[in-house]
Amino acid sequence: MIPPSFEYARPGSVEETVRVLSEGGEDAKVLAGGQSLLPLLGLRLAFPELVVDVGRVPGLAGVREEGTTLVVGAMTTHHDVVRDPLVRRHAGLLAAATAGVGDPAVRHRGTLGGSLAHADPAGDLPAVVLALDAELIAAGPGGRRAIPARAFFVDYLQSALEPDELLVEIRIPKTDGWGFHYEKFHRSAQSWAVVGVAALVRRDDGHIAEARIGLTNMGSTPLRATATEEALPGSGDTRAVARAAESAATGTRPPRDLSGSPEYREHLARVLTRRAVLAAAGTG
């Protein structure tokens, strides 16, 4: 379909981008990889007056280490996230989940920051950065500020970014020594997850010492399965994990759509959480 008409800007720096966004206000939208915004424009579900293309802004892509933190530029493509040796070594859950995003064409164009800023609770990566306890760094007129992942996703397709702010990087605490797994159920290849579970597990003396679990498509934002996280420490066998996973849907409000009812999604959350935790713990 033909998108609505809009003005187009291609700034050459983060500072210029912030200025252009400030001038455009709420009628301006950022174009990163285009895998979220362009379909909305084509279907006429979005009507921005100004599209700000950040594809040529330097310094927004790439991965680096800062002590115990992994820093991923917001414009780093999914393809590069999957292949980056630092991500594989220190944030394996992110690499594993990103490998299942869309198809190769989407992964070569789509970006980590674009996916997160879109704030779709059915997307794989919001739940992953939530489980990783990441911080998202936004640049605005007043400088840069860090937004914890738990506060970044506000509502359906709504993030904590202000209209004049640009997401510039994602800071992820290294999870060396943790087991990880991303389990999702989707009806066809490249389709959105009906439900997804991102699991991180740290074991000690044969038992689970700590667990973090992010849920995809179980509410208007990505969620943590806190009841299961609290029940898992001390678990040492499959039965204990299964009992803890029974509370995975506690506190969630899954949607009802053509892919399933809330009750169906709650069932999937319990089943997929058990599978993900067992796989992350190395006992699945």
C-alpha cells in the first residue's frame, strides 16, 4: 500500500537528531532499520508528519565491553548481534533469542534499538532485555539518561522515551556462567510469538541459586515471572522446576486474539517456562 505523505530528515549526528526530534515533537518518528515503522506506514496505521532517518548517524552501532557491562549500540542489526563474539560470550540469551527474530532479510535490516523502542509485547527482544536487567540509554536535549528495562516499557507500543529523545545504546550486565534459553510458541515460521519465555539460570552445587524469567506476549508490556523466580532457588530436579513453573502466569494479563485466548496463553506460559528453565539449567 502507499503510505501517507510526510517530511523526511536524515541528520548526521546524535545532537542533530535530538534537535530535529525536538522541532518535530510528537508528530516525528524515528526510522532505524524500518522493519517496524515501514509496515505501519504501508498499512496506514501510523501518520507521522516527519520521519527522521538515523541510518547514517555515526557511533550508534557496534558492541563493546565496559568492565562487567556489555554495551550494544541501538543501531546494531539483529544479524550483527547474533554473530558478535562478545554478545555470544557475555549475553548468550540475547544472541539466542535474536537468531529467531523474523527471517534473514529482517535480521539484516532490523536493529536491536528499533525493536526495543517499538515496544511491542509480542516481540522477542523486550522480554529478553527485561530478563537481562539491561539499561537503555536515551539522548535528549538535557543530555543522556539511563532507563532500567523494567521502567522502559510503559504500555502497548509505548516506551518511556520522550518525543525528543533517541535511544542510543543498551547496557547489559554480563551473565558469564549463567545458563540461558529462549523458548517460544508460534504458529508459523517468522510469525510473532503466541507466548515466549526468556530464562536465565545460575546454578550452585547442583541446585538453582537464582533465576530470571521474561515473558513475551503475556500483557501490554513484557513481564517478569516473579512468582516463579522466587520459587525456583533451591530447585534441583525436574519436579521442583515444574511446580515453580505453575505460577509463571501469576499477575499477567494476556491478550485475546485469533492466536488464542488468555487461558490458552496462561497454559503456554506454564509449559514454556518449565521447558525454558530446564534447558537453561542444563537438565531439560
